[in-house]
Amino acid sequence: MSVAARLAELGIELPAVAAPVAAYVPAVVHDGLVYTSGQLPFVSGALPAVGKVGAEVSVEDAKAYARTCALNALAAAADAAGGVDRIGGVLRVGGFVASAADFTGQPGVINGASEVLGEIFGDAGRHARAAVGVAELPLGSPVEVEVTFILA
């Protein structure tokens, strides 16, 4: 099944590629891979929340934001690669969670990204990953995700 068909089956519509907030491009194709820049959970050009997970932002909401970040990354990768069906799978996910001082649930938050990529790509969505707690993220975002995709 094509990636586009799988997205339709799941009822997922990829968002428009988010405009960069600094001096970078959303994704770069190189040597059979697509590297995305860190993606924030923009929805229609705006962040749905700001703050730290474990304080102003709930774990459940942050997990949903990580999912949004992954879909934003897939949109950026598809745009750079020439279409979503040019994306063959996922190599690595890097997740960053703006964390309250005592919050240690970063892996559960970034599962939001990993799980949706697994739903979309099946076995080709299995990937290496890092889930890191940080003091702050751009624009006050609670979550940021970068993905390295494999070209089909």
C-alpha cells in the first residue's frame, strides 16, 4: 500500500509545510535520506500551547503535540522528496521535551511521534530514537521533533 493510501485509510491529512522560524530549510534530501529540521507542533501556523510538560502542559497533551510534530516532519520530508510516496520509512526520531524540573516522562511524550509513524509505515516505521528533556524550546513550544526518513 502506498503511503498516501495508508494516510487516507487512517484519516490523516498532512498539514502544509510549516515556514521556518529562523535561517534553515524544513528538510534536506541527501544520499537516500531525508533529514528534517526540528518541527514544532504548529497547527494552521500557530502553536496550540506553550510551556513546560509536567507544569503548564499535561503529558497527554504533549504526546498529542509530538504526534503533530511528526506529521509536520512527514509533510516537510514529502515536500523535499517530491511527494509522500517517495518516503519509504523512518530511520531515526529525535524528540525534545521542554520539561518541568522534576519531569522524567520524556519517552512517553515522544511516543506520540513514534506511534503515528508506526501506524503510517508499519515495520518500515520502526526507528532508533532519542527523547531528551530540555529547559526551553523555540517560541516556548512544549515539544520539538526531528525525523530522518528513508527514501523509497
